Amino acid sequence: GKAPVVTIDGPSGSGKGTIAKLLADKLGYALLDSGALYRLTALAALNADVDLADEARLAEIAGNLDIRFAVANGEVAAVLEGKDVSRDIRMERVSMAASKVAAIPAVREALLQRQRDFRSPPGLVADGRDMGTTVFPDAPVKIFLTASAEERAQRRFDQLQRRGVSVSLRDLLEDIRARDDRDMNRTASPLAPAEDAVVLDSTDIGINDVLQKVLDLVHERI
Ligand code: C5P
């Protein structure tokens, strides 16, 4: 059979990236941060001055991405054309562009097989928006992690402050709402829980409690 996959989907800032990383470490599984693929596509497009409305060109960029994920000091670095762009892909303008290119069906199609190729023994933890619905519909464990938009904006705000980046909480909340709106209302793989997903809300519970719940499910089903 195929290696097991644990899918963790949800909106930005729900904590799914953190949970996915902790879970992959704990289980000794590989990790797929699918959002990074959309971010890398967006960055490559911005670097090449490609019009974000040029769908054919964007799909071509997605299909030909020269990327690699390198592990250094326990962190996963995203490498585009030989350059570590881990920081660049987290910039607000790349986030916005990523959510735009992610709405293009031909871009999603171009990235589909690349995502499935991450599946390997002993297993994979995949985080994103459509891991449980489209990319790994046969995953034995599917989590949909949410949190209120206010809580997610606050977390992002705290994270940026710790890094010395000054932003307004209101702008962050607006950005989060705009991205949620685009992710949930697009026709191609909109953000939604799979029918067989377990929905967890992290607004009022800590990361460790979320992790424990997910681990319980994994031990029950895999
Ligand atoms: O998860 P992250 O915020 O890094 O994802 C960046 C963008 O990529 C999201 O705003 C979303 O629009 C898109 N995305 C997606 N499908 C995924 C993962 C991310 O559409 N599986």
C-alpha cells in the first residue's frame, strides 16, 4: 500500500504549519508545506515581472519551478533557483500574490503531481488548504484546523513583533480576511473541510493540546 498521509488544512494563521512540523518530527514523517509551493510560484512570477492575470504564463512557471527544500539546523529552507528564499516567500506582498495565483486552476494542476511526490515511507504530514479534499483524498487522518480571524491576526502580529517587524493589527486582520475570502470562494479547490475531516478549533486551546488530539487520532487510525 501507499505510505500514510496526515493532512492538516485550514486558513492562514490557524497554527497548521506549526502543528504539521511538530507532528512530522514526532512521527518521523516527511513534511509537505504546500503553501510554500504557491508562495514560490508567486515569488518566481514577481521576480520575472509576470502579470498576475496571465494565467498561461503562471501555470508554465508553476510547472517549471526549480525548487528544493533543504533542511538546515532543524529548519526547512525553501530554495528557488539555488537561492534560499525562505524569508522572501513570507513577505506580505508574496502572501497576497500567492493567494491570487493559487486561485488559477492551471496553476493548481501544474503543482498537483509535485505535491503527491512527497508521499513516501514511513509517511507524510501535508499542510495546506486542499490536502484532504484534492491532493490526498485517501489520507487516513484528515484534520481541519481553524481559529477566529481576530485570534489569527493577533498571532501573526505577535510573531512579527518578535521579529522586530512593525505592522498594524488592523491591516493584518484585513489581509487575513481578504485571503480567507479568496481561499474559500474560489472555484478551484476552495478552502473547506473534507467530508471525513476532523475539525479542530484552536482559538482557545494551546498548540500542545491540539498536537495531542491529532496524535491520538493518528494512533487510532494508522
Ligand atoms: O499556507 P500558506 O499561507 O503559506 O499558503 C499561501 C497561499 O497559498 C494561501 O493564501 C492559499 O491561497 C494558497 N494555498 C492553496 N492551497 C494549498 C496551500 C496554500 O491554495 N494547499
